[in-house]
Amino acid sequence: MNFEEVQYYIDITSEQFGFHPYIVKRVNDITGWPRYIPGDQETVDSHLEQLLRDGYTE
């Protein structure tokens, strides 16, 4: 979400990990928990492909 030229993350699933039901943080805020740090999409895609190759169905 962008507000007044500042980008924010809004996490509506954080409760399942023991945090508040929702969290709003600035994109570049790495203080406190949880920390939202962009990952490498190629690595994420590779892990997903491996899960599917191994027969993961949920």
C-alpha cells in the first residue's frame, strides 16, 4: 500500500504466526518482529518447483 509516497506492508495473516491479527509496517522497516525482507524470487520459484516435483499436493 502507498500512502503519502510511503510504501507499507499490510499483513492480514500474521495471527497464525503468533502476532497481532494484522500488521502494518513501512516497507523498509527492519526493526522488531516480524521482519519483512524481500526474498530472491528465483530461489522461491526453485523451492516451489522442487516441492511439486516431489509430489507435494498440500
